[in-house]
Amino acid sequence: MKPRRRRIELKRIDLSPQTRGYFTNRKMSNVPARNQKAANKFEDSFPYPACWQDNVRMGFLLATFRERSVNPESYDSKLQFWTNLIRDYCEYKGDASFSKEELKIRFTRNAHVPACLDTVLSNMLQLKIICASEDYKLNINSNWTEWALRNFIKGPFLWIYGTLKFWFNTNEMVADSYRIEYVHMDVLKNFCMQVYEILQKSPFKGTVQPYEVFIEEVLRVMTISENCIKLCAQTLHYERKIDLSYKLGDNENRIQLIKVPMENESITGINENDIVIYKMKAVQMNLMEQLRGTEVKIEEIKSNIYQYLKENKRQMAKPLLKKKHLLENTHNKQSLALQNIETLLSTVEEAKHNGIILDAYKSGSKALQNIFDTSNLNNDTVTDIVADVNETIQTHKEIGDILGDTNLNVSDSYDDNDLERELAQITGEDIKTETEIDKTITYQKSTLTDEQLINMLEDLEVEQKSPEAAKSSQQLKS
């Protein structure tokens, strides 16, 4: 009987006059204006699943959930259908936030209102696929004190207040449940990744830019609501990827500036120097616009002066000529002011780079000193090591000289007879007998005295004649 009682109760609540009036007055007020066009053509352009045209299947999917024990597979399939459909809807409209009222309006089919959303949203909350929008914003924007205050004091108080409110005014409590906004975490994560890719490019990388410039650039690239852009910026700030500056004294918590750090640069927040540079750049842009406007006015006055002179209306041209001189003086002053602003900005940028270079010098010096300390590098150690190296080199040189001067007589280890035989084999001569070889070697090894050498020289005959005379002398002797 529980499923039947629950179905009757939901039917009574959906058809209550106050709730119907609430739907009529509110409509899609929480849908951002940028998505209003898409909301008006939702029926024609939203990619409904294929089973949307099946009356029997959709009758089951739009009805309330039965107990899971009856048919677990059917129960889980229905949950998965609505989970995927809600995710696709958030991606389609370009906003990670949605409400139960919004889903009921968008997915009413043939006057059949979805009666299963309570179970679907409860399951998604339990699985942390979605979370309440107010809770998410409070978590990413509050400090520890605010978090403790909300969880230990404000949370229990609101629960007691809601319980009492439900008992005394059930219809109002139901209307409040329809007004609750949720954030789809996966959709928000995907949008944050796309927004962060935009911030990694010019003109945002390493600069401070107005939040309006950031919104215009994101809307130019993505189909996304401004509410979701703000939520993405706050999420990236919570993840310490960017810095945000809020306008002081504004109860709406409006973002004023956005700063994207360079790679390997820590998040330090938007300081006074960043604000001063931003103001100077704003003045620079303003002066440039004023100069362009003044130049346009001067050209218009010149054209009118030429026209009056052409029509011979010199008296009417004189006031315009005076006005042209005044505008030219204003133009000169604006040009000088713009030049001063640009000089200041250039000086600030140069000083910033000089500071970066100085920090690099400090880091390099500290790293080098750490290396010296770790490696025990100092003057005394290096001097001792170099002296040892020189001494070792000198010793090596002396050893080399000694080895070079040593004459090792290795020829005695070979037999002369064997060598003579090998030479004879090489030249093709007849191999001598052992006796002849021994005599030759003995003769070569004998030591001649001075007297023997003189006698041998005297026995030598030197031919003094010419070849013809020697030949005739030989014939005579014959």
C-alpha cells in the first residue's frame, strides 16, 4: 500500500492551486537570459532519447518508482535514464545549475508531468553527482569559521526550521523544494576545463584583466550562461588556479578583476600593485578613446570650415576655426598624458623584469653555494687537489722517461743459424751447410785489429784506367 499512498500524495501536491500558481508566475525565471532563446525552442532542438516517442516506455519512465526489490534491473535502468537525461540537459543549455521545477517543465510529455524526480534527485545527491547550489557556493567561498558555523549551528537550525515549516504549511514547503537549485558536478567540471583553456591564452595569461573582458571572451568561444561562467571562475579560484578580486562594498559579491598567473608562478592574490597597473591601463585605454574621438571631431570641423569657405561664409567659419584650435590643444594635452602613462607602464614592466632577474640571481647564487657546501669545495681543498694532480703527473712523466731510455737486447734470444736459413729461404739461395754458416757467422763476429785492417786495405786494387784502356790491357795480357 505504500507505493499507492505515495502516488496519491504526489498527485495531490502537483495539482495544488498554490503550486500551479507558482509555476505560472515563475516559469523559467532561473534560466539565464542568454539561454532564453534556446529555452523557447527547447522542444524542437533538444536531443531527446529515441524512446521519447514510445508512449508505453515513457509512461513507465515518467511514473513514480516502485520498490527496487520488485524489479532491480528495471529500477536501475530508470535511474540511469534520468541521470543521463539531466546531464545532457545541463550541457545543452550551457549551465550546470538546474532546479526540480525546471526539470518538471522541460520534461512534461503530453501533459504527463514527471513524478519520479524526487527519487532521481535523492539518488544523485547520495552519489554526489549533484549538490545544492547554495552549499557548493558556500564551500568554495567561505573560510573555516564560516564552514563550522554553517555545519554545527546554522545547519541544525535550518533543519528544525524546515521541519516545523513542513508541519504548519505543507504547500509552502513543497514550493521551497521546487526552488532549490542544484549543481551538476561533472558538467561544471567540463565547463571549468574549457574556461581554463581560454584563460591560458592571450590576453589573460600572466595579466590582470577586468571581469567583463573575461565574460565577453568566454561567451565568444562557448555557449554558456553568465551564471555558469561566474561559478567556473569561483571554482578555479577555489582550486588556486586563478585569482579573483571582488568589488568592495557590493552586497552582490560582484567580481571585478581576474588574474591568471604565469607557469610555475605561485598564487599570491591580487595585490595593490596589480590594482594600480590595472587602473593605469584603464586610464590608457580611456585616453586612447578620447584621442580618437577628438581626432574625429577635428576632421569634422575641418570639413565644415572648407564647406563654409567654399560658400564664402567666412564669419561662420571663424568660430569653427577657434573650436578646432581648442580641440587641438586638448589633443596635445591628451597625447602628453597618454605618453606619460605609457612611460610609467613601461617603467613598471621593466622594474618587474629586473626584480625577476634579481630573484633568479639570488636563487642561482644560493644553489651554487649549496653545491659548494655539499661537495666540500673551497680554496684549500682545491689547492691541495691540484698539487696532488701535478705531483702525480710529474711522477708519470719520470716513469715514462725511464722506460724510454731502457734498451732491452732481445736479439740474443734468437739463433743465428735459424735466421740465416730463413733469409736464404726468402731470397731463394742455396741453403749452406752448418759449417759454412758457422764460419760466416764466426767471421762476422770476429774482431779485426788496426794492423789487419791496414793490410786488407793495401791488398785492395783500385782501377785507375778508363774502360777502353782496361779492355786493351786485358787483351794484351791474353
